[in-house]
Amino acid sequence: TGDRKGKGLVSIDQIAGASLGAAVINLGGNEQNDLVWKNVNVLKDGVRTLEIFLSSARDGSFFLEVDGGDRRELTFRAAGGFAPVRTEVRLARGVHSVRLFSKARMPTVDRMALLP
């Protein structure tokens, strides 16, 4: 956690403005330094909006992968606090995993929301 800050290791740290007072830091730099949300349960087939709340001092991009499938590049803008990046995803009924990764440094990630 706090002792990992600045050492390049992915961790959860206390961050002002994060939804629960903490967020994931030090993501990216290589594709294995990723964030995976497991057990994303979808009750009905269909297209959903995926919101990822993040914070960064500079513009950039990262990749999204659902269930190990196709990669989708998402871009973000620098923001003074946490702001959402949105994308549409088609999901079948069942349990899924959502992975965020990048070879470049990634923003601080607060939370993900899957909307109808």
C-alpha cells in the first residue's frame, strides 16, 4: 500500500477524492502490470456501458480486454480529479473478467461501473 508508492509496484493507496478513499496506483509500464476485475456478473445478454473512473495529470491511453478477447484502446484526458472514461461492450449472460493494461504508465484507477 502506501510504502509501495513511487516504487513502480501496483498497489491500492489512500487517495483524496477516490470513491472509497483509495485507488489503484502504479499501473502500466508493461502489459503484466495490469488490473483485472474478476467475477463481473451479467444477468442478461446485451450492450452495456463500461465506466472506468480515473485520474491523470496528462492525456494518454490504455487497453481494455474482456475475457481475454480483443483489445480495445481507450483514451483519456488529464483531469483535476477522478473522471469517467466510457465505452460500449457487448456481454453475454454470465461471469466475465475485465482487464486494463498498457506498456506506458497508466492513470490512477478509482472504480469501474457497468451500466445497462
